[in-house]
Amino acid sequence: MENDKRPIVCGTDFSATAVEAVDIAAAMAKRLGTKFVLVHVDEFHGLAEVDPTLFEAALSQKRAELDREAARLRKLGIVVEEKLLSGSAFDELVTAAIESNGRLLVVGAVGHGLPRRLLVGSVAERAAETSPIPTLVVRPGSRLGSWIRGEHPLKVLVGYDFSAAGDAALRWLNEMQGVGACETSVVHIDWPPEEAHRVGYHGPLSLTENPEEIQNLLERDLAERVEMILPRDKVTITVEPGWGHPEGYLFELASRKHADLVVVGTHRRHGLGRLRFGSVSRTVLHHATVPVAVVPPAEEQKRAPIPKLNRVLVATDFSDLGNKAALYGCAILRRGGTLQLIHVIEPAGVPTEAKNEPRPGKRNPKLRSQLRSLVPADASESFDIQEEIIESADAAEAIAQEAERFRADTICMGSKGRTGLAKTFFGSVAQGVIAKSKRPVLIVQADEE
């Protein structure tokens, strides 16, 4: 992003807090070698029609204040464009940022009086939630200025939720490291009951820590996602269970890690559609004591990239159609990838109430050998092959949960296998996997006769 010359846009109401935000935004623009757009929005409430003379006087006063602020910045070597607008403050700020093709919108967290409406709970909050451009809300006394001057690295806490918005927050932070060095902590707050069901864990759940199995899986997945975007040596990851609202845990972690900046993604949804960090962003903005950056996904980031199928899970019941799925799994798997073949069997000698708890099957060399025999010899040389026998009375759920543990890029299975005594497939199992798993499912159907 070194050639990204999109401007930094900043709203001001000329208050002391706004001046601090302006100085930070302008310093960022200078550091990035881009233009700085200074915006003031005033709501004249039809003053031009009621008293044209008074309107001209008010307009002239605001223009003079804006000119003085711009002149002060130009003396520091900053290229400044001024915008004096009238209307709804947050609407006009967001519109100005969009029309300027802004890289970042910066606002102060506190204003004074009705004419100065850059307030958390009103303008800053609403702009951050609705803007398609990342928004930085600056609080008084922040360490952003000294960071830009190179006096210290910035301690950043990123709230991450395995979504496009979370990825956007990481990408934005990666770009901002062009301004100065950052010490980044990426934190994921999980909901233990949901995670336990997702991976098929049936043990006790603590209020203070995740079970080791869940913790390891989440840390593995979080590290993998972060490494795709941020340099791993500059990032620490944290996974903690959350039994309440995730923002409370973010506040506590921000305090514990002495964060200078909190970064969250936003889905830009409202009402009942506000999910996870889409709704968390407003609470974080309202209560955080340090600056907050709210980052929405860019339009191109919302479009999914072409998937790379490096991990394919094939579920078979050893019927002809189930076995055929193994061939399709080999066909779509990238060379050097991992193919996991699984077979689900009915638990034997297990109390009825415990039969729905998926468990690793007893070591069964015969079944494992039968699974491996489904892979052609030439494919065995191209892929890493794994076999797994799972005991469960609910085959669909067992397959979906194993796909989570395996981190499958896709699941491949037949749609109308016959199971005999194993009773694992009868068409409805494929439908059950589709319903229970969030991962792509490739269904292999019988050839028409």
C-alpha cells in the first residue's frame, strides 16, 4: 500500500479535543505522503431563510476558523483541502470521506454543545458504524501522536471474530504499520457452549478457561488466519472464553495489556442484523478509554477469493457411491494437500443416552486399510492421506464436527449410500451434514441409468 495516495479525512468542531484529532490525522497524512482533507459541518437550521444577514455572519465566522486551522497545518508542510459543509454532521462527514475517496476518517471523541456534535453516542459513533471507510475515533490524551513521531511502538488490541470484518481489521492494521511500529495482540472471545458443540466436545465447561481441546483448536485456527495477513513475529494471539458480552472482555484485556488503540471490524448492520463485532463496535466506541478504530470490509474483500482446496474430508459408508466420493475428493484436492477419509460406525455396548457423543473408534486396522484402499496409487503419491474411524449414532453431526477439527476446506460425500448394520448413510445424512456444517459440501450422486 506504499503507493496508496488516498487522503486522510478529518472532521473538526474546533474544540480542544478536535484539534488533537486533527493534529494526529494530519501527522498521519504527512507520514504517508498524502493529502489531508479538513471538514467542518455546521447545522444552520434554515438560518439563511430566516435571517440572511445572520447566516452570512455565521458562515463567515466558521470559514475564518476553518481557514486559520488549515493555515496552521500548512505551516507544518501538510497539503490541506478544506470543506465547509452544512447538514447532518455524521451524514456529511461520511459523504465527504466517500467523495474524497478517503483512506481513513478521523473524528474526535468529545465535543462541546449542540453546534459541536462530534460526540460519542452521536456523530463519531454513527459515522463509524455507517462509514464504508475505516474510522478512527481519537480520545483526549492518546499516545497516537508520540507513536507517529516514532517515540514508541503502538500497543494495539484487535478484536477478531473469524469474519470478513475481522479480516478487514487486520488488513487495515497492516497498512497502518506504514505509519509506525506496532505491537499487536489479536484476541478472540469464544462462546464455550457453541465451540463445544462445533467440535464435538462433551466434557465439563469452566467459567474461567476453555477445555484444552477447544483452546488448542481455536489457537490453531486464529494463528492460521492472522498469519495470512500480519507478520507473525510482531503479533501475539489470545483466545479466552466469554460467558457474557464480548466487549466486556475486550475492555479488560485492553486494560491488562495497556493498549494504546483498540481495533474492531464492523459488519455495518443494524437492529436485529447486528452480529457479534457488528454490535460490539458501538459498545466499544461508547465505553473504551483509548482510541478506537472501526473497520468495515471493502467491497472487494466481501467477494470471496477463489478457494484453495488444501484439506479435503471424504466421508464414506463403503457403498459404491460413498467410495466414489473418495475419487472426487482426490480430483479437487491440490497437489501436496491432505485427504482425510472417515467412516462413522454405530457405538457398540454404549448406554443409549451416551450414543450421540462422537468418540474416536477403536483401532480397527481392517477398516482403516479399507479406507486407504479407496485412494488410487498415483494419488497416494500426491497427497498426505489420513484415516479416521468415528463412533457415533448421529453420523451427520459426527462428520460436521470432524470437519471442524480437521479444518476441512470442503467435505465430499455420496448422497444415497446404503449402510447396512452401520446405519450411517441413507441420503438424509448428506442433508444433515449440509444443515449442520458451515463448510462447503460436495455431493456425489449416482449416475443416471
